[in-house]
Amino acid sequence: MYRNRRKVCWICGASVKPSDNYCVVCAVTVTRESLTKAAQYGRIASHSPEAEVRRSETQRRHHAAKRAWRPSDLPDWLNEQVYREKIQPRLAEVTVPAISTALGVSGPYATDIRAGKRRPHPRHWKSCSGYRSSTAAS
Ligand SMILES: [Zn+2]
């Protein structure tokens, strides 16, 4: 019984492997076109008025929070050394999304904070110190 139906390219009709929808030549075109389209959509989305407004509002909030902050807002026990030696190492027990949400920072920035590559603004230190390991009692 002959059941092996010949499969052809959707665009030009050349015969293709049973697993493929396009021949090699057309596949290149199709892939390039869909990539270009996706890139265009991405650009449009990130430059939409809504996205611009969101971005500038986030920046304004961050700047306002920084301006409003005073070193005296830090509790006596909390200083750069305490952050570095006591708080930062504990962030390894906290997930990146949790840090990102608590501090209102981006995922990549939260990742760097967690890894100790960046030190968040002092106004964030207290939120960081609020984390407690589920196993440690102190
Ligand atoms: Zn083709």
C-alpha cells in the first residue's frame, strides 16, 4: 500500500521533508519576515505613549523618593557596613521577584542586588533587612 503522501512547500510547491512546511529557500524568507515583524511590534510597543508615560512616571517616583530621603531616616544600627555584612548575604535566600517587588526595581537590577554586584540606595536597606530566613531564628 502506498501511503507516503508527498508533502510540498506551502509557498512554492517544491517537495519538502514530511516534518517541514516550507522548502529551504522559502523557510529563510518566512523566518526573516516574521522576525522583522516581531521586532517592529516590539519597537512600537515599547515606544507607545502608554509605555513612555509609564517609564517617566517610574523615573519621577524614583527621583522623588531619592530626593525625599534623608540619611537620618536610617535607624542607628543600620549603616553601609551592616548592609554589606549582615543584610546583603541574606538576600541569597530571597527570590529575585520578591526583591524586585519590595524595592520597586527591575528584575535585572534586583538580580545584581541579590548577587552583591550593586548596592541599593540606602532608603531600600531597611526593606532588605526585613527579610528573614525561614530556617534561621534570629
Ligand atoms: Zn518553497
